[in-house]
Amino acid sequence: MFFANQFGKYRAIVISVAMFIFLDTGVLGLNFYISSQIAADAVNVNLAGRQRMLSQKSVKALLEYRYERQQGQSGRAAYEEMAGAIQLFDRTLLAFKAGGETLDTTGQPIYLPAVETPKAISAVDQSLTIWEPIRTDFNALNKGGGDMEQLLNRLVSSAESHNLTLLKLMNDLTNDLEAVAKEKSETLRLIQASAITLAILNFFLILFHFIGQLRQSDSIAETARKETTEILQTVREGLLLLDNNLIIGTQHSESVRAIFGDQEFAGMSFRSLLHNLVVGRDMSTTEEYIKLLLNEKVKENLIGSLNPLTDVEVSLPAENGGYSVKHLSFRFNRTIEDGHISHILVTVMDVTETIALRKALDEAQQSNGLQLDALKNLVHLDTRTLADFLRETDIALHEINDTLKDEAADPQGYNAKLQNCFRIMHRIKGDAGALQLPQVVQEAHQFEEQLQSLQKMSGLQGSDFLPLTLALDAFLRLISDLQEVSDILKQVQPASSAPASSVSEPEATPAMPLPLAPQLALLDREPITQLAERIAEEQSKEVNVIFDTDDDLALPDQQRSLVQSSVIQLVRNAVVHGIELPEIRVLADKSPVGRILVRVRQQEDGLRISVRDDGHGLDLDAIREQAHSNGLYDQAELESFSRTRLMGLIFHPGFSTADNVDEHAGRGVGMDLVRSNVNKLKGRIRIGTQAKHHCEISFLIPVAASMPSEEVDVMNTQSDAEARV
């Protein structure tokens, strides 16, 4: 019924268009047919014109041949020219007579139809009558024998006497063929002119028939457009329509530009609009949600809670050239037309002010609780240790900020930025874990989660790093809050930062030199021990950390910090990957309590720091399998690796044999951080392991700072293996 009504409404225009299509198709068919005939006639005209040239060329070559013969020359070139001209003339003339194959002007075979007009037939017949004796004499001359001179003279005489007659006949043939082609061209022009005239008449028929309806429709449409424009310019929400392919329609509210910036939205993909605002997983979830809305079998009110974009924090270009952070809320509703879903109406609301008020209220309510929790977590720390950690963390976070600002030229550059941020953040997390600062550990762990999400993305761009800047800003605010708490502790614990021996020191006078500041120990043992015990408790293990160090050994603050960070990572790695569960250790005739030995020794070539555990050692099969799973090497390459090279893979960025990702393992950053620290110290790493007995990782800080930052030296034995990386 609907189709019948619509057809009745537009019957006249449908008929007019059908007539136009029919007329156009007929004209195109005639054009093609006549044009092909004209093209064939043009070839015939060219070949007829060539016949005139060939008749003259054959006579000229014949005369040259006789002259050269009279002069005692062979005349071979002239003879060949004459033979070619006579043969081509004869072949083409016969084709004009009865139809047949000849050569075109390029030397390619071509079929030539027989001429049809009386004038052309008469010209060809007369030409054949004249040409027959000439062709007979030439064939006899070509075969040889008899009186060649007499035959040649007769051929020359015959050609000279009939030359002008042949030329006139070929001219008549050419003129007749040109007249036929011209007649067909006139016919083609007449058809085209008639078609254009009919098309114009048809156009005016449509124009005058519908001009009244169009004016009325335009008036109604203009009124509706003005009303729609007023609505779209007035509403504060961003309104736009999506089709089944998630393409934005031509109409949208003015607020869309205020929210997303001044750009052309019509015809844009919804994915493109959200490309820099929503990360890949959320975008995929959004698309799946919209597909559910487009499914007529799914009830709209049952999936409203699945909307993944109810509150999205985004960074949008600001008018001053920078970026502004906004909170947007998206709502999706079906639009129904004739009982079917035609579009999805997207409503975008800027809820930045609402979120800011809510956040301010939450911060006001939690401020006291946060500082109280921070005081509880910080009160056990020495104020100098805490101050050093907060200062170094602030520097490290700004280093991450500088890394994020640097532009990368390709995806490899973006991956290098991510890996550098991973190392810095993992060091912060390790140091915070050793100092028992759960708030910092949690913030660092969440930042690593975002870094890992970016690592999994393909085709990284600079805009993908924008969420990291927001997380980094929150992290810096946390460190700032902790610094305020640290200042409070300094006021209530003024003596904690001074060494105990300073109490008995006499007061310095102008005549006395000031006492030197005490040299800090190479390793801060307590945080390392507490971290190991906490990790062991979380993993249902037991561990005892033993230190074998010389307290007189010391390093500058910067090198000491790198050593402390590296030992923390090695001890963490020993507890997570090396030490077995108590019941497994008992079955292996070991003490249920795992033993980790941290040793520092002064050697001739430098300072060696080692971390040795009595666990199950490195699992080379697991390392090989994980390297293959990560796509680092194929199976054949890995089978050819030595034990030393396999062990060295644990330092590869992102490499980990852990089954799950948690605070302590799974990202493959800890050992990469150790290698990076040792490189900064211009040191060398050594690995020693024995299956089911122990694993020892040590590094040497050379005496000379000018030593190479990396060196490879391999030693293998049956029971043990050491690798220097």
C-alpha cells in the first residue's frame, strides 16, 4: 500500500524519467552503431587513398628498375619496392571487390568489406579490367625466363599508358567512400539533435508540471528547517544521528561544535569523532552497544545500563591552542520510522561542572582521612629517607613528563617512550614498596596498567598518550600531598634526621671547622627486608634476607640510589620467581624458609653486589617457551641458543615468565630496570644458576667510570653457568 501511494504521488515524474532513460538508451545505441560504421568508413577512405599512392609508386619503381637494368646494375632495391607496391595494390583492390583481408597503414592485417555503392563498384571493376594484364606481366617477370627485356618493356608501356586512368579510378573510389561517410555523419548529427530536443522538451514538461508542487514543498520544508534550526541552536546538549554504519548525519545541534570543536561532522564516522577521546577497548565496547541498539530483537530499556560512555574524561583542543579536560556523558536512543529502527540519536552532555563539584565534595570529605592514612604510613620512616624518596620520585615523574612531551617519528619511537616510562615507574613502585607506602605503590601500579594498555595498541600516535598526562598529574598531586605530610613529620620529629652521635658533638665555633655530614651506608637494609617479607607473606611463602656487606663501603648518592633500586628488584624477583612454597621446599629436602643472601664485596676491578637465593633456579625450558610465545625468536633459533644466551633473555624488555600480572611481577620490567641501572653505572651483570638449588644475579661497578657500559663474557660448566650482559 505504501509503495502504491508513493508511486501514485510521483507517477508523472517516474514516467518522465522512464521516457528519458528509454530515449537516452536508444540514442546511445544508435550513436554506437553509426560511430562504428563511420570508423570503418574512415579506414576504407584511408586505404582507397593509399591505392592512389601505390599505383604511382609501382610505376615509379618499375621505371627505376628498367633504368638500372639498362645501366648494367642489378636494380634489386627498385624491384623489391615495385613488387611490394604491386602486391599490396592487388591485394587491396581484390578486397574492395569481394571483401577480404589486407594490410592497414601500420602493416597489420585488417578485414576490408566489399564496396556497395554503384560508383564504387564501377570504379573497382574498371580498375580490375585495366590491372589484370599488368598483374599478368608482372607475375611473368617475377617468375623469370623468356625475353626479360621484351617483357619488361611491355610492362612499362602498359603501366605508363594506364597510369592516369588507374589514378582517376582510385580518386573516384576515394571520393565515393568519403561521401558515404559524410552521409552517415549527417545522420548521426540529426539523431543527436533530435534526442537533445526531446530531452529539453521532457525537461520542461517535468519543470512546469512540478514547479508548483516544489514551491509548496519548499515552503513547508523551509518552515520545518527554521523550526529545527531554532531547536538545534537552543538546546545545550549535543545532538546527532548515526546510521547503521555509525556515520554521522547532516544535522546536529550547535552544541556539538562547542563540545568537540569547529569541524565538519556530516558524513564523519563516529569512530573518527571519538578516536582521540576513547581508547580502543572502550571504542569496541561502544560499537557493540550501538549494534545491540540497532538490533530490533533487543529491547532498548533492558540494555540502557550497558552504556560504556556514561561518564568519559577527555582532552579536547581549547581556543588558546592547548587542551582542556572535560567530562562528557553520552546517551543513545533509537529513532523509529515506519515501525523500524532508522537511526541512533546520540545525546552528548558536558558534565564537567557536575563532576568537578562532585570531586570537590569528595576531596573535602576525604582530605582529613587521606592525611591521617598518610601519617600512619609515613610515621615509621626516617624523615631524611622519606624526603629523599619524595624528592627523587618528583624528579622521576617529571622525567616521565619530559618523555611524554617528546615527539616520536615512528611506532618504534613510541614504544621506546613507553619502555622508558615503564622503567622509571617500576623503580618508583619498587622503592615505594620497600618503604611500605601503599598509596604510591597503588598509583604506580595503575600507571603501569595504562602503559601496558598502550603497548598492546597498534599504530600508536601522540594523541594516545594524553590519558597518561592526566594520570601523571594525579600522581604528582599525591607526591605533593605526601610532601606536606612529610613536612608535618619533620616538625614533630626534628631530631630523627640527625645522627645519634651528633648529640655529643661540641658546638661549632668560628675557630673550629664544621663536622662532615655522615656518609650513608651503601644499602638501606630495613626496607629491603620488609619488602621481601611482605611479598613472601602475600604469596604464602617464608623468607629470610641475610646481608653480608661491609658498612664502610659507600658510593655517591646517585650511584647509591641506582644500587638500592637494583637490589630491591633482584630481591623482589628472588621471592616471586625463585623461592618455592614451604611444602615444595620440604619435599626437596630444603628448609621451609627460603634464604636470600645480599652480598657486597670490594674487588680489584670494582664493587660487586650480588643477590643469591636458594630456590629452584632459572627454568630454561620456561624461558625458551615464553620467548617463543612472545615472538622474540622462532623455535629453531631458540633450540640453538646456549644456556648463557637463554638466561640473558630475562633482561629483555617486557619479558616475564609469570602467569599473572600483579604488583610484583608479570610486566617484564623489573629485570629490564636492573639492566638499565647497571648500564648507567657502567657495570656488568652476571648470572649464575643451578637447577633446583640456587640462582645468583650480581653486578660489578667498575673502578674506572670510563669502562664500556655493556660487555659480554660467557663461562659454562656442567653444574653451573654464568653470563655477563
